Amino acid sequence: MANGTVKKSKAIRGIFERPDGSGIWWINYYIEGKRFREKVGRRSDAITLYQRRKTDARMGVKMPEVRARRAVLFEEIAADALAYSKEHKVSFPGDRSTVGKLLPVFGKVPLGNITPQTIKSYLDTRNDLTKTTINRYRGTISMIFQEAIRNGKATTNPARLVRLHREDNSRVRFVTFAEEAAIRAIIRERCPIHEPELTLALETGMRRGELYSLEWDRVDLERRQLLLLKTKNGTARVVILTTAAVTALEELRERRSQSSPKVCLTRYGEPMLSPRAWFELVMQEAIKNNPALKDVTWHIFRHTYISRLVMAGVDLRTVQELAGHKDIKMTVRYAHLAPAHKLAAVDRLAEYRKEQERAA
């Protein structure tokens, strides 16, 4: 149209598109009280077939046997979702693990039998899981159904109607500089080639999967930045490097392999898929020396990076960008770590009061 708007097709009774915007059209009609529904394809073909079926019904022509549509099982759309996750998300290992636990429960269940109530009932039985993990299960189920909708295998996402648990985020665990020094000392003694990986985790806030999938063609040391193509949210983001992070990458570059584009390598020059092999050994020794470190996981280093930004006085909006948080609500969890800003705000109020009293 001249004004650039798209004119919607006029709705015709008995003809509908499902899913919306898919270009797949169906017809729906009744004969002697019995409902018939057929998947056709193009809208024009659906209109033609619908008119033919109505004409045949008036003339008493026997309707063709319409085969019942094969029920889509949860295991089918779960496989599709994992294929998408592997290609686009750094959280694929976590998605794969969660799906593996869901399949024994929902795998052979037709999608039409999976409702918000059945999902909630299952999650309510998982008393062995924390609220955070239960929310992650719900999120994975939602992701599976969302991908099924995009593939035309589902029309609704029942997981979206399941309420999330309220998580207790009042305490954010981060590593103190003294604790960092203790962990570094053990790494330098036991496996010094992996110290740059610890530095990158603490100085960039990259998630484990983001760091260990990083390749050299995404690193720009001159501009002090790197590009993450696969992130938890499935979108790319740029990471700004501190001088310490640049130094760590320069150390890793000295061991760069001609046979692998990966930044993090094993001692044998092969791609390092996870720090678990060496990190668990390091932490076992660290916990013996200081039991308070028993709750330190690799992900705590991301919390540490964000916490230190806030404690250094960086505004929350900038912290959100540096951390790659999709929603600033995730960043606000760390706001209590910057009490100095609140004290300064209250002090300004006191100064304003004095100014007004002097003016009076």
C-alpha cells in the first residue's frame, strides 16, 4: 500500500492459519454434527478446498476419510530444541543435562496432554532441587515448547503459565581478594598453565561455556575486546578487556595451537572443554586450608566480577552492559554492595537542608 502498511487478508469462516504467521492454512467444517478439520497449505488452496467440501456435503457426496494427525511427542520437540541449543546457545550442556532428566517423565507424552497443571505437579515433586534449579527446569521446558511453536509442531506453550519460584538473591557469594590469592597460590603450584583462565574468569565475567568456546578470531587485543557469538541468551555480545585480561590472553597466545582455534588448551595443545579436571583438584586443596571456600564454584567468579564492578562505584546500567545481563533486574541484585553511593545521596540531602536553612 502507499502508506507502507500491509493489508490483512479478510477472515473467512471455516478457514484459519495455525500457527499464526506460519503460512499453513487449515479448513474446519461440520457435516451432520461431525467436525472435520484438514490441513491444506496455502490460503488460496484452503479456500478452494473448503468451498468444494461444502458443495459436496450439500450434494450428499461422501466425505473422504481424513487421517488423524499423528500426535507429536515431547521427546520429538525436545530433540529439536537441543539441536537449536547446540547451534546457538553456550548453555547447551546445561540444556542437555536438564532434558535428560525430563525425558523419562515427559518423553512419550503427546503435547496435548502436557498442561500447566502437569508441569507444575512434576516440579512440585522435585523436593530434591533448589528453587533456582526448579526455575531452570521450567525455563528449559518453556524453551522446548517455544522452539516447537516456531517449527509448527505446537500452538501453545504451557510452561509460560507455570509461576516461577521466588528466589532468595539477598546474598551474592563472591570471592574476596584474599580468597583469590589463596586459590591462585595453589594453581601456581599444581597447574600454572591454567592461571590465565582464572584471570579471564575474574576479569571479564565470562560464563564457563563462553570462555571455553572462545576462539582466537574473536579476540582483538589492540582494541581490548572480544566477541562472544554463543551466550546464555543465544545472542552475541562484546566483552571489554581489562589490562589483566589482556595479559592473560597474551600468555595463552604463546601456547596457541596451529591445529585448534580455541583460546583455552590442555597441556597437550588440545581444546580445553571445561576447567573441571584441574579446578576440582585445586578447590579440594583450597577447602582443606579454608572450609569457607566449599561453596565456591566456577560461576562464582562471574558473580565476583560483577560484585567488584559495583563495589568500585560503576553505575548499574554500565555494569549491566559489561555483564551482558538481558534485564537490569539481574544487575540490581548487586546494588546492596555499593552502600557508599547511598550514604553520599543521604549526605547531599543533609547539605541541601543546611543550604535552605541558611537561605531562610
